[in-house]
Amino acid sequence: VVTILVALTGCTKTTPPSAPAPSATRSRESNVVVLDPATQQSAGIVTAEVALAAVPETIRATARLTNDENQTWRVGSIAEGRIVSIFANPGDSVKEDQILARMHSHQIHESRADYQRAVSDLARKQTLVEFSKRLRDRAKRLYDLKAASLEQVERAESDLKNAETEATIAKTEVERARSHITEVLGLPIEEIQGGPKTEDDDLIPVRAPAAGVILTRSVTPGTVVTPATDQFLITDLSHIWAIAEVPEEYLS
């Protein structure tokens, strides 16, 4: 019996207590865990000094999405007339200066008549300038030959200057009439000068002022329009607005 007891006692092995991990130690007195720099870095722990800072507050509010009014264009009419044809519909993407519709207006014929009168008047004034130059030159030659007075020469010079002034005014009127036809009405000037004429030369084009998407169209073929009529509504949908109703308590 003694031998068995000794054998059992000899086989007994006491396990020593585990040593604390080198990366973390705990102080029994302060109950604080201390991590070495390597362990802090692997755990993604970042420390910073305590400081005051503004923290944004998220506010939930009801809103509606609408088009950006700064990128929205209301296409109207530049004259009274009647819509003849339409080339764009709501939902279509259009480019800048693209023709959306064509309209007939009596202003076309009136503007072309004004242009023709201005061209004829300019030709007459330029002929008068050439005639005044010849009279002035003749008066100078006679004055050099002692066959004319200085007063006649001065009068001829004055008539020439008046003729040149009237020709300048007539030229400005031609440019104004031309600009009204080509830039305002958007019609070609070649047809007036004897060039080839097409059916569209008698129709005013309605063009897109900028690229975008057509939201609404308020005209159809046959619609009579005025300069106050909005025909198309175009907007750029790459940017839109969100109109939110925020409670008054969050105004600050």
C-alpha cells in the first residue's frame, strides 16, 4: 500500500500559473489595461486630446424634387404668327440652337420690304456722294483757274459732307434691317439678294436657347402665338433642386 501511494504521489504534476501576455498588462490597484504601441497599432486604436468641436445634426424633412430654375428656359415667340410645323416633343433631348418648330408671320414680308427700301436708299445716297465729289472737284479746278469763287468751293465741300453723312446713316439702316432678318427672325439674307429660295425661307424658326430636355410643349401646328406665348419649357436635368420643408425649430 505504501508503495502505491508513493507512486501516485510521484506522478502528480503541478501546472504553474500562466504569465500575462506581454502585449497587455493589468494593474490590480488601478484596474487599468495598458497596451504597448505595436498592439495599439494592430488594433487600430488612435488617441487624441479632448477638445470642443461642432458636430452636425441630421434633420429629416419632407421635400420635392424639381428642375433647376437657373438652368431652365422658356422658349417663346419673337413675333406674332401661326405655328406651321413642330419637330420636338416632351421628353426629347435637344441641343443648343436646334430648331424646335417653324412659324409663319407677316413680319417676315414687312422686314424684307424694309430691307429692300434701305438697300435702295443706300444706293441712292452713295450715288449722291459720287456726284457731290465731282461737283467739289470741278469747283476746285475752276477756283484754281480763277473761274469760281471760294464760296462756291466751300459750298461744294459742305454738300459733299452732308451727302457722306446721309450715306453713313443709310448704311446703318441697312445693317439694322439685315440684323433684324438674320439674327432676330433667324432667316437667310441670300434669298433677298437673288439667291436660291426654299419653302423654309418664309418661315421663322423657333430654336432651343440651350441644350436640355423638353419638359412641356404648349403649341401644336396651327396654334396662333404672340411674343408673350411660351411654346416650350426646356431644362438641364444634370442638376435638379430639392425643395424641403424644414421645421422652424431647426432654423438656427
